[in-house]
Amino acid sequence: MSSSKPAALLIGKITHARKEWEALASILTLKEYENGSRSEFLSNISSGKYDDVEVIYRSNESTSVTGPFNAELVQALPKSVKFITHNGAGYDNIDVAACTAKSIGVSSTPIAVNEATADVAIFLMLGALRRITIPFKAVRNGEWRGGDRFGLGHDPKKKTLGVLGMGGIGQAVAHRAKAFGMNIQYHNRKQLPENEEQGAKYVTFDELIKTSDVLSLNLALNPSTTHIISKAQFEQMKDGVVIINTARGPIIDEAALVDALASGKVFSAGLDVFEEEPKIHPGLLENDNVVLLPHIGTATWETQKEMEVLVLDNLKSAVEGKGLLTQVPEQKSK
């Protein structure tokens, strides 16, 4: 006998909010696809296994289980699916246009990731300003400071921080940077209301590129932002600029960044994300003026729990008819 309750499908795992997920059994039939392949997942759809699924929970590692939710997969989803609640601030592995065309609402977790990601951005900024990789590696090798390779860094005080993408993470970065005495400017598709600017100056994209001492990238990845920072932009930047990226790797043309570092145009860079993760461009690995982290922007116990809970809050709100709490901007504007 089939259940009268709609179903929710978890793809991947819930690590920190398992009890909260299981508590939803009072209003939903809970289904899980923890491991498997894309072909197996599509086969399950074809067999009718998910015909009662109203909402899908995409976990952090769901892409490794089913592959991206591109147009092919979205089109194959059962007609019953009305919502996809995604665990992650970035959702470039979901074809939102295909979901919208099929009347499927999509949510992400922008609020939950702001503080932890901003902390990492500031960590990378300070490390890049000091070109910390050289002495950091040297001290463990018994080589004091790094010998002839050691050089003086820069203070953040009185430097101009340019924030490209002044959403929640960008605002959190700006808030922290002000404590170091930095001057803040930003560029968005639209200027923020004055109360959200926190005293930051709104400038054009070109002005941001040309006048920033430190450039922090905090924008979503989509076709219009892919390689938004490339050779032409590096050529316009100040000599000795510092680049920080905690958003998505393909926002920067990595080959162009490697060249700009080699020429000295870019003093240093702090990167938590890369174009072809987990692969990193050899020119970045070989350059000690770059501070590298393996995409750990949200890797704290507190933030991971908060992200999972927000996904479940979105899920519960959706199936109760109240809508998604943090629906992606592309759909909210429609």
C-alpha cells in the first residue's frame, strides 16, 4: 500500500542534522540515495521509484553520486518533484533555468555560509599580503624565515579592498576588513541600499578593477561570471595587486593569473577554489607567493550543521506550502 504522505529524497548524506531529518517522517515519507551512480539514479527514476517525491535534498557530495543536475537530469525527474533544496551557497551544478521551466523551485544556503567563508577570505588576504607561504614552509624545514626567498609583506591598513559581489559573504568580508583599517569599495549588478553598504563605496566594474589594492571575489558562478577576471582585467589592475578568491575557481582564468603572478603584476594571491578541483594549476602550486587552501571555506562544525538545518528548514517550509526560505535569486526575480 502506498503512503498518502508525499516523499522527500535525500541524495548523499546528512552528517550533522540526521535527527532533524528523521523527525520529518511525521509529515513525509523519507527516501535516501546515499551512494550510487548517475545511470542507476536515472534507472530508479524510470522505474517509478521516486514517483511520490515532492522535494529533493541535495547534500554537499550529491554531485559525486548523481552528477550535476543539468537539463538532462532535471527533465528526467518525476512530475511530482516541486522543489530542490540544495546544500551549498554555490549552485552552479544545478541548471536553474531547466528547473524553472519545469516549475521546480530551487533553494541554496547563502546565509549559513557567510561568516565562515568570510573568515577564510580574511585569512587568505592576510596571508597573501605577507606572502606567508615562504616562511610557513621554511620553519617546518628548519630554514629560518626562508632564507633569500623571504621578503617583506604589506599591512592591510589604508589599503583599498575591492569586493566583487557584495552579497552576504561580500558584506561579511567588508565588515571584517574595516577592522583592519581598510577602505572598502564594491561592485554589484545593482547598488545596495545605503544601510547595507556599511560605508562601502559603490563603483563600476572597471573602476573596481583599476583602483583596488586587494580584490576579493565573492560572486556566484554562471556563464556571465566565468573568467570575469582574465588577462584584460589583470592588465588594468594596479601593479602589485593582491587577489583573493573564495567563490568559485572558474571566475578567474587561472592561466592568466599564473602569468600575472610570474610577471609581478599580481603581488600574491589567496585561493580556496580552483578551476578544475581537485586539480590545481601547476603554476600556482609552484609559486610560493600564492596561499592555497583546498576549498575549506565552510569547513567548520558549526557552519556545516547550520547549512544542513537550513536545507531542512527550506524543505519543511516548501512542503507545508509556505515556499522556500532562501530561493535562488534567479527564481525570486521572476
